[in-house]
Amino acid sequence: MKTSNKLVKALKIFIIVLIVGFLAISPFYAYWNSAPAEQTCAVCHEISNSVHVLANSAHRELLCKECHGTALSNGVHSIKEKSMMFVNHIRGINTDNIIMGESQILEVMNNCRRCHSSEYAKWESGGHSATYGYILLDSIQNSNELLNYDCLRCHGMYFEGTVADLVEPISMDGPWQLVNANRNDLPTIPCMACHMIHTDGDLTSSILTENYYWDSLRTIPLHSPGLSFYVRSEKENYTVDLLPAYNIYDDSLMVVVSDDPIMRNCIQCHAPNSRHEAGTGDDRTPRGVHEGLSCTVCHEPHSNNAQNSCIKCHPAISNCQIDVTQMNTTYKYKDSHNNIHFVSCNDCHENGRGVK
């Protein structure tokens, strides 16, 4: 009986301690999540640089928690993560160069849609939302080219491992399967692949307008806040002004490449071979009748949809008296030998006269 009373008394004391602790911590927790970063997170040296950069960015009016969440926003996982950050700080572990892992990137990306719902929906509908299963289990691609480390340069650039940690077997003979089946539906190209969040930006104006994407004569500034490319080998985003402008050759002739900064991003993945030969590798640089145009003249941002692009430049009936959308190109027919990116007059016309 005495033992039972002692247990009840101990339980009451424990509950009282929990309640008192909760009441004591709650105001501090509420303050921590609502106060400016300079008074909370940035007090520690680990992220002060990121906070200072954020102060001049287009996201400067947002609190850290709106993108990164709180210690309770993702259950046990976030509690463990924030606790380890605290422990590492107390232990004095050097974490000046904080790099988010893929799981953290995807968690933050899910918060992007709260403000950028339209862009997120377009991204989901386009090819850049391709998943690990779609990309790495493509039997046609895998049968023609051996899976290798360079695959992750553009597909899975935030993955913390090698391609052998993702797919098995590493062979041109299938069938192939993911090492971890739970990765099948995870996106390989998150928002941060092309967008740097902690960077200079303007709150009130946008560098892009709806009409821009259909106007081949306009370009955005070379130094465009937020527009960047994540380099896997360096684990860092590089703004477009730091990306190389490619020289691409069609036989011995240099192709006229648009100076649109967005295209510098595109060409990092949609690139030719090491000899910069037009049309090789994943190169889609416009040639022929479309030479000099930027990708964004035809492809809508985020969705990459080019379905209604022709009408923006071409009349309903062309000089050939044919609707350009009905011509024998890959725009109309997927298997056409006239790739819309490279088609020239001579592909259809012999010596400039008549149709072949």
C-alpha cells in the first residue's frame, strides 16, 4: 500500500514538473519563433552569414521558420535535427559552412508552394519534376548509356551518395531497380537547382514578366538575383553571371547562342559533348531557322511547356501557305526527322524552291 502511494505521489510530482516546465518554456518558444533572426538564430555564428545575405534578399520579410520550420513542425524528425544543431554548437564543432542535405532541401521546397503556388504547380506539370524512378529506371536510356557519376550532376544533384547507391545493377543489361524503393517518387531537380534563395533581390519588382518569355529581343540582366545553378561537385549555387557562356559549333561554324542569362542555366544540363559540337549530348541550342533564340522564347517558365509558342511569332499561315504547327517537325510529330530545335529551310526545301 505504501509503495502504491509513493508511486502515485511520484507521478503527481512528475506531472507537475512537466506542466511547470511547459508553462516556462512556452513563452520562450513563442518568442523564439516570432522574433527577428538577428535576435535568435543569428546570435550564433553558424548561420549569421546566411541571415545577413537574407536581409537583402527578396525573402527578407519572411521569418526563418516559414521556410525552415520549427523544432516541432515535423515531429520527432525536426526535434532530433534541431537538437543535434544545439549539441554541435555546444560541443564547438565547426559548422560555419552549413550545407542542407537532400531531405532538408525537399522539406524547404514544400514550403515554397505556400507563396509560389502557381510556379510550383507548373513545375509539377513539367519535365523538371521528374522523379528518381522515371529518370534512373529508364530502360531505353540505360541500355544505350551506362549509368555513371555524371548522371547526378543534373538528376539528383543533392543526393548524398553515388549512382551506385541509387540504382542496381550498374550495367547496360537490366532490369534495373532502385536500391531504396522509397526514393522512387522523389524529385531529382528541386527548386534550389536553379534558384538561390539567400541572395540579393528586390521586394517590389520582378526581373521576369509574362511577355518576356515570348519576346526574343529582350533579356534580363546578367546578374539576376535568385537565378543560379547548383554545382554538385562544389555543393554550392553559382549565379548566372558566374556561369560560362558556351561556344557551340555546327561543323566549323560557330552557332549564334542567345545571351539570355536563363539560357546559361539551361545549357549547364542541356549541354553538348566535350568538343562543343551542336546537337550532341543533351544539347538543344536552337539552330537553323531558330538560331539565336533563347529557350525561354518557346518554353514557358517552370512548366517548360512550348505547346502554344509558335503562334507568338508565326502567323496562322506561313510563307509556305502551311500552318507551322502542322509542318513535319518534332513539334507536331515526335518521331519526325526534323527536330524543331535544329530545323532549317533546306530540310524541307531543295535549293530554296518547292518542298522536298
